[in-house]
Amino acid sequence: MTFWPPRTPRVPVGSPLRLLLLTCSFALAGYAGLRLLAGDWLAVALWVAGAALLHDLVLLPLYAAADRALVRAFAAAGRREWVMYVRVPAALSGLLLLVWFPLIAGSAARRYRLATALPADGFLTRWLLITAVLFGGSALVFVLRLRRATKHRPSADH
Amino acid sequence: MSDQRLPTSPGFWRSPLRGPWFTSVLGLVLLAGITVLFVTGLVSYAAYNPGLSPVNDQTPGKGLLGFYLFTWPTRPYWLYRLTQGVHVTLGIALIPVLLAKLWSVVPRLFALPPARSLAHALERISLLLLVGGGLFEFTTGVLNVQLDYVFPGSFYPLHFYGAWVFFAAFLAHAALKTPAALRNVRGLRERPRAEGDLRSPRPDPPTVSRRGALWLVGGGSLLLLGTTAGRDFDGPLRRTALLAPHGGAEPGGGPGGFQINKTAAYAGIDPAETGDEAWRLVVTGRTGTVRLSRADLLRMPLYSAALPIACVEGWSTSDQWWRGVRLRDLAALVGYDDAPDVLVESLQRHGAFRRAALRANQVRDPLSLLALYVNGEELTPDHGHPARVIVPAAPGVLNTKWVARLTFGELR
């Protein structure tokens, strides 16, 4: 009786073109990556991996949860279609805060003031004012649309 | 049936917006946008003339990554103002597109099985470089323009080598995905949902259409563009840059009131060293060394040039009217009729570019000056009094302020 070794499940390789392309990409990334990591390699690696993880596992779930809560709140009031009037200004204001956080929070305010001779304390105020304008504008559009809708709807009195 | 409370289950993802069309539109915008960012970034690296002298080179270990370097021209004189303005302003405006794109594909991060094949496993590792590298590039750039140097090391090597790591992954991703993205955008017919599709198997009722969501992303880009782009112009336009650094009002009034990269106090300039009695310009060349006072310089032929200051941080000024001595005339003083390269040294005590090298083509340009006046008045201390270099199309930091010494000759 012959004894055959048990057949091991083979890992599929996938498209050879895709493999070739990815190998090229890794070679270039490796060449640059060695230089990127030449200094404080651990900190840099943490920044690169941390950027992806912080975004995918913290920032995105946070804003997605906030959005879901917002939609639920409007749905509970029976006005799900009104959610955009809050979502749009909130998203735009949050975007500005995310991009300009160091200036708005003043985390490099001293350096900014000393290096550029420009005031570093107006950013928070300006961000708040832009936020107010965004929400105010949204409210205005909402009211105008509501008015137009009620005008065009035949009244029950007639 | 997988548990729909877990993100590994397609049913966990409820947004009706996700789908191949939405992702493909965002992906194609990024394909074009990031290509422009990469090219303008490489151009900015070349603009520093890193091959000219070690003092200009923040990344001496670049190896083959500097393969394309070329002699940076001096014309058109607004060249760096344009390329770097586009690099930074477009980068900022693309942030909402990047965030939306990452949001649209996030179910793929949790998809099971983790790898269907060797090629698929490698592609997922490559995606870590793509997402991590991309976010790293955008983050370091956004922090650097706000002078918040919290990243681990010097900005130049991090952003330059990081760009190549990111671009390596970006190239592979673009090659693998662009054909499908083009098909998805062209294809008007809704195909039935397939395995691994980004479309949710149990979508919530929509609160906004896909087009509406794209309008929101585009609106975010326009808002960032509108509150940033003004910082590339003086006067009322700068005031429209409400949140961007170097936006809003000018730092001062009058002829010297335009934007300052580093003030005299920040650079550690001692006023005792810049007074008429103390300050001498030391010019060295083939025939020896000449020491010139400001009065000596004023006796030389003076020329005017209308040139902007354009910073690597993406802000710039409109043209300022500079007046001073031509660099090539100073080269002639020390025995060079055909001006060679020059090493410029500042009184500045610290800072990466207190010494900077200019190439012969920059020295020879008739608009390249050792400026003594700006907009009809003597330079202010913050703009480099008693004398500063101004060269057409050069990055701001190569326009050395508080110049103390010029050494003409071969730098290598």
C-alpha cells in the first residue's frame, strides 16, 4: 500500500501581473522608506501607521456615529428629510476645524506670532464666525424653502 | 449568515451612498489631483537646487530619487510662486475628497477573508502604505504650513521621502483600479450587486442623493480653496484667506508692510551688527576679498526689479519693487566677468538656510539683486536690512536676508 502525503491546501497566487506591479511598487517604497526611516525610525513608522489607524478606527467611526445620531434624532421627530440643513454646516465647520486645528487651538501660536509678526489669536474667533455664518445661512435657506412650500400648498381654509 | 453587528459583515454598512460610482468619481479626482501634487512637489524640490551645494540639500541621502533634478530657471519670474501655490493650495482643497474617498471604501478594511490570494494579501499591505503614506503627507504638509513642527524630524526629508513611499503605493493602486473606475463612471446602467461590492446589501433609506453628497464634498473643497487661495496675493484678496496662515491683514503698513517669513527678532539678528558703522558686506572671489559698506554699495549702479516673495509654505506676496546692486556686478568686483555660483551667508544665528547657494544662471540674471530698498524705502529690519538677496523664481528661503558674506566661485 502506498502512502500519499496529505494534500496541503494551496494558497492561490492571484494574477501574475498584479504581483509584478505590487513587487515593483514595494521595491520603490522600500528604497524611499529606508531613507524615510533613517532618523527616528520608530516615531516615523508610528506616524505613518498611526495616521491610517487613527483615521480608520477613530476619526471615521466618530463622525459616522455623530451623523447616525443626527439622522436618528431627525427621524424621531418625523423630519428625516431636514437632516441636511444641519449636516452640511456641521460637516463644513468640522472640516475647517480639522484642517486648521493648530492655528485655531493656538498650539504653535507663540512661534507664529514671533516668526511672522502676525497676530495668532484671531483664528478661533474667525472659525466661530464662519461656523455661525454656515449655520445661519443653512437656517435661512431652510426658512425660505419652508415658506415657499407653504405658499404653494393650497390652504385647508379655502 | 454573518453577524450584522460586526463591521466584517457587509450588512453592518448601511449608507446608501456607498457604491462603485461614488468611489470611482472621487478616485479619479484624486488621481488627477495627487498627480499634480506629486509633480509640483518634485518641482519644488528641484527649485532648491539641492545638487548645487550641501547647504541647499536637506536630503543628502536621496540617491536615485534625485534623478530628475535640473538647473532651476529664473524665468518666468513667478514660476515658484505658481507651482508652490498650486502644490499647497490644491493639497488643502483635496482634503475633503481624500476623506470622502476613504469613507467610501472603509468596509473593505474589515472585509473577510483578509486575503483571497497572495496578490490580494500584498495589495492589502500596499493599501496600508497608500492610506498611511497619504495621510502622513497631508498631515505633515498641513502642520508645516501652520508652523506646528510636532512631526518626528525635519519637514524636508519626512515630506520628500514620505512622498515617494506614498507615490509608489499610489502608482500601483492607480494602475490596478483606474480601468475599473473609468468603466464605473462611464457605465450608466446599474449592475446587480456583486460579492465584495461597496454597495450595502441592506441600505438605509437615503437622506441625500449620491450627487448631493458629491456636492457636499466639492463644497468643502471650495470652502477651503476660498479661505486659503487669497494668501497668494497682497491687499484685499489676502483678507479673504480667513483661516489660512499668512491670510488676513498684512503684518504692517507702508512700503515694508508685506508678509514676513521670519522676523529679525526670531532669526536672532543683533541690531548692533546691522548699523551703518558696524555692517560690512564681505565679497570674496578670484581676485581676493572686498569689504563694502552700505554707502559703498549705494555708489554702485542701482537697478530695480519687481519680484514676489514665494514661500515653500504656499503663501506668496504680489510683486514688490526692489532696488539694489546686481549680483553679477558684485561678481565682477572680485574678478568674474561671467558670474559663477555664489554662497550667500547671513548674519542669522540659526535656521536651516542661514547659508544658501545660488547657481550661475541665477547670479547672472539681470533681475537678481542684492536689494537695499523695497517699494521706494530702505529695507525694514524684518525684510533683511541692511541688504538682502532677491532672485526671480527662487523659493523664498534662498532670498537670504541680512546678508553678511558672498563667496563667488565653484561651490563643489
